[in-house]
Amino acid sequence: MMASVETAAEHERILREIESTDTNCIGPTLRSVYDGHEHGLFMDKLDARIRNHDREIEKMCNHHFQGFVDSITELLKVRGEAQKLKSQVIDTNRHLQDDGKDLIGSMEELQQCRVQQRNIASTIDKLTHCLPVLEMYSRLQEQMKAKRYYPALRTLEQLERTCLPKAGQYRFCSIMSENIPKLRTQIRDTAMTQLRDFLESIRKHSDKIGETAIKQAQLQRSLDNSVSAQPRPLIGRRSRKEARIGGRRSAASGQDPGILDVEDEEEDEVPGAPDLVDFSPVYRCLHIYTVLGLRDVFENYYRKQRRKQARLVLQPHSNMHETLEGYRRYFNQIVGFFVVEDHVLHTTQGLVNRAYVEELWELALSKIIAALRTHSSYCDNPDLVLDLKNLIVLFADTLQGYGFPVSQLFDMLLEMREQYGEILLKRWNITFRQVLDQDNYSPIPVSTEQEYRHYTSQFPLQDPELEKLPFPKKLPFSEFVPKVYCQLKEFIYACLKYSEDLHLSSTEVDDMIRKSTNLLLTRTLSHCLQYAIKKKNVGLAELVQVIINTTHLEQSCHYLEEFISNITNVPPHTVNATKLYGTSTFKDARHSAEAEIYTSLNAKIDQFLQLADYDWLVSAQGDNAEASDYLIDLIAFLRSTFSVFTNLPGTPVEHATLPGKVAQTACMSACKHISTSLMQLLLDPEVRQISMGALHQLYIDIKECEGFARAGPVAGFQGDTLLLAFSDLRQLLDLFLQWDWSTYLADYGKPTCKYLRVNPHTALALLEKMRESNRKNNMFAQFRKTDRDRQKLMDTIIKQLRNLIAQHHA
């Protein structure tokens, strides 16, 4: 009973839930019905509930049916009116449609016009963006055709960044976009090609550029010399040119910057070196690579190529030293190179900097100096060395005007001065030798006042006594004196020429000239004089004339000192001033000439003595014996020779000093040489036997020599001074001929000894030869008592002499 009540309650709950729940969620409810076993009862309950609801619906419909009927009746009435209204609407619509056809046509026409207007506006807008692209591209093509690549690159950049993005996506825009990198590459390659052509052009024409710059520097030097206060045109030109370039850059921003316009140069202005070169390829390429973001690449390429060109320019030709033109071409190329670099430095911003140019100059300076040292060492022409020096000075001044340091070049010129001096010495050595070889070593005859003034203008002759003599007369010296003096002055001038423009003080120039002149005097001229003195076939008269000539040249040395002081403007007595060694040079030459006179005279005497043919075993001769023939000829020769000394031309002072002294010394030397030679004949080891007759003949010859000495062949000897030359031989012969051995042995070593000049060794040697002669010639002398006594006496004397020698030695 309880189960049925619960089932009924559950079914009631399910029905309420079905009635109140959305049909979408009724599934779980119905499943709970089928989960149980009472679904039959539930269906019965459900049918009962449906019948209940149908009854309620029927009640409600019956309640509202009358209103519905009334509504239907009213609706039927309205239907007729609706039909009328429909007919009216149809008629109205027909009339409206008929009337709206014209309006629709007009509207369609208006719509078409609006579409066309919109299309036109759109087309105008598109053309507004496309036409600048086309115009710019056309301008780009024109610029490319005109080779105005930098504006073309600017146009290309504007086209790519501004115009093409605004134009939209069109085929021609795509083609243009695709061509832009190609055009950039073409512009870059073309600019680089023009740069290569430019580099090749300046390499070929650097000679001309340098020549123009050097001419400009030469003109500047001339202007400085003429008007010291005038400003340097070279520097002024550079500033004016830079101002013009800057002005053109600012005024022509749309044009190719950096292009030099030389058409507006002043007519009276000397063209500068940069005026000869169109630098626009450099500027153009620099700007193009800057715009392309490749400036570093361009700078590295430019500097690398210029370094290569610098090495080529600095490599001299192998035969550069042969002509000045070779050096000039070498310097022109170097100047041209650095003028271009200097111009690029001042007209571009950073393409080359000061450090790079200075590095190049240091490299160039070392190579230039090395090349000049090498090639100048081959030069043996002083004129070429002087021209080279002037060229180097001009080269240095030119580059100094552009701000390059050139002190090393001037230091090298001072080194070259030593070489120049050596070359001058070699040339003057030849000149002096020619002068000495061509000289006749005779006094210069002058017959007119004009000739006399001619020679005195060449040589500072100060001789009042000679000036008083009437014409014709003779100058005391020969031709080589004025010629040598003039050559000395020419040498000084040559040294002075090299010292010019080296930025040296007057004291330095004076010191250099004096040192070079001293070398000329002590080395070159001294050697030439020695050569002239010692060469073969030089007579005594020539040697005497050399002595006179060197005396006059010695006296002229102070005039050379004054001459140097005048041309250098340095007082001769300045402290630390180098003195000329001319006095010692000419004194040495004179002494050599004097010695050569003595040597030559003695050699001539030897020739006569070689003719001596003494019979050393001759028997005693009578009182009428005569001097040897060779000796008579020798004395005659000496008389004639010494007459040359006494009859020398010149002033009385010269006769009293130089020739008299030389003659006295020569005469004394000749007499001593004769005496010594005769003594050597006596003591000759090959002469082993000497007879008393031979000594007697030699005694007669000595008397002849003493007669010559006593006659005074040369004035100035006091008393019998000249006879002392024969005293050794004379005392020796007196000792033997007078056989005064007791006196000799007793007084030996005493100042009052009669035979003071007889050496015991000499006496012993001669006595032994006499003893040998007596033994051989008197085979039977031992059978005669007198001969035996004489032989014993001779042995005794020999023994005493040996004892004397031994005692003296001890």
C-alpha cells in the first residue's frame, strides 16, 4: 500500500517537472520513468493529465469564441476596402513607375558620371605620384648620359626613397627598382674608371706639373730678391684658389663639387700647378663613394694607388747622373706628385690627411737622398755638380713653399760640398799641371805700359823699383805666377758659387771657402809644384825660376786672404777664422826646388866624375903636371852654372836674399860633393893599390878645385869659407905627400893639430893601399936598404894608427 502511494507521488513529481521543464532537458526525467517498472501506471497518469488539460482548453475557447467571430466579421468587411486600396496602390505605383523611368535614366547617367569622375580623380592622383618618378628617371638618364654621376646618384637616392614608394605597385616601378642597384654599380664603376684614368694622367703629367711648380718657385725667388717686402705669391695663390673653390662649391651645390674652373684665372697671374689638372674625378669619386657608404674603401684605394705611384716616381733612372736633364726630370716628377697630394689635402676633407702626406714625404726624402748620394758619386764634372746643387736648392725651396720640411736636403748638400770640392781639386790639378807644363820658366818681358798693367791686374805685384825702370823690362816671375794666382781666385769663386742659397752664415761660408782653398794649396798645388820640380829634364835655370815664382806667390797669400774676406764680408782677423796655408805650401815648394837644384847639380857633377880615369899605380910626375881634363871641364861647367845665379833678373832685394842664398848653398854643396866624391874614389874598395904619383895627381886636382873656390864663383862667402869644403881631402893629401906622420900621431886629438880633419881610419885605409902598391911594384925592394927601411916605416905607422884607433874607440 505504501509502495503504491510512493509511486503515485513520484509520478506526480515527474509530471510537474515535465510541465515546468524546458523540453531540451526532459530526457533525464523520462529516463527515470523507464528506470522503474511502473511505466504503465505512469502512462495512464499521463493520459489522465492530458484529458484534464484538454478540458481546460475547451473551456477557455468557449469563453473567447464570440470575440473571435466578431473579429472575423470585421475582417471580412475590411477585405473589400483592402481590395480598393490595392487597386489604388497598383495604379499609383504604375503612375509612379512611369514617371520614375526618366529619373532613373538621369540617375544612371549621374552614377556613370560619378564613376568617371572618381576614376579621373584616381588617375590624376596616381599620375601625380607616377609623373615625378618618370620625370626623375628621365632626368637620371640625362645625367647619366651627361656623365654627371654625383647628381645622378642623388637623383637615384631620391627616386628610391621618396618617389617610388609613393607611386605604388606598377610594373615600370618594379623595373626601376630592379635597375637601381645596377645603376649604382654602374655609377660606382664609372667613377672608379675615371679615377683610374685621372691617376694614370697625373702619373704621366707629374713631370709637367712639377716643372710648373718649380718655375713658380723660381719666379718667387726672383721676386723675393727684387722686392723683399712683397708677400709670397705661392702662399697667396693657394689661399685665393681655395677661396674660389669654396665659393664655387657653395654657389653650385647642384653641380659636381670639387671641379676646378680655371677659366676665370687672372690673366696676369702665373698659372699654378693645380690649374693644369682637373681634379673633378677625385672629388666626384669621393662624393659618390661617400653617398654609397664606401668612403673608407675609396680612401684606402686612393692612398694605396698613390703609394705605388710614389715608389715609381722615386725610382731614378739608371743613367740619371749623366745629364742635368735627368735630375731635372726626376725632381719635376717628385714635385708634381707632392703638389697634387698637397692640393688634394687642402681641397678634400679627409681623403688624405697631414699624417699620410708626411709619411709619404719621409719615405720620399729617404729615397731621394739615397738616390742623390748614389748618382752624384758618379759625377766628375764640377759644373754639373754645381747645376745639380742649384736644382736641389730650387727643388727644396719649391716643396718648402708647400709646407714640406727640407732640412735634410740642405744637410745632404753640405755633404755633397765635400764631393764638389774633391772634383774641383781634380779639375784644378789638371789645370795647374797644364799651366806648369806650358810655362817657359823665363821672366815675362813687357814692352809697353798696357802689357805691364795687364799682368799687374792679374797678379798683385808691388815693386816700386821695377815700375821706375824704362820699357822694355822684365817681370821677375814667369807666366805661371799670374795664371796660378788667377786660378786660385777662380777656385775660390767656384767654392763661393756652391755656398750660395744654402742658408749659411757669412762666417760658415768663409770657413768653407778657406778650408777648400787650403786643400787646394796644400794638396793639389803642392803636388803639382812637386811634379814640376821633380820631372825629368828640368834645368837649373828653370828650378831657380820656380824658386822666384813661389816666393812671389808666397808674398801674395795675404792678398788672397783679403780677397776671400771681401767676397764673404768676414773680416780677416775674426776669431776662429781659418788661416790660409799658402805660405807654408810655397815655402815647401821652394825648399823642394832648392833641394832639387842641389840634387841636380850633384848629379851633373857625378856625370863628370864618371869620366875620371885615374891611374892609381902611376909613378911620380914632374912639377909641370896639369889637372885632369874631366875636372877642368867640371869647373868650367860650375863657373857657367853659378853665373846663372848671379845674373838672375829681378830686384836687388831678390838678388841679395833668395838667389844669393841658393847660389851659396849650391856652391858649397857642389864643392862638398866634389870633395866627398874624390875621397870616395880614394877609398873605393875596388882600388886596392895607390901609388904616390896618383896621390900627387889628385893633389893637383884639389889645387884646381881650391883655385875655383878661392876665385869666388858666388858672392857672399866670408874669407876662405868655401875652401873648407876641400879641407878634409887637402889635409889627407898633405899628410901623405909630406909624410908628416910624426906630427899627425903626436898632435892627434888636439885642437891645434895641423891635420885635424884627417880621420885615422881613412889614413889607415889609404896607407894600406900604398903598402900593397909598394909590395907589388917593387918585387926586389927588399934587396935595397932604403926600400926596406921605407917598408918598415910604413908598417910601423900602420901599427901606430891601429893602436890610435883602438885607443880612440876605447
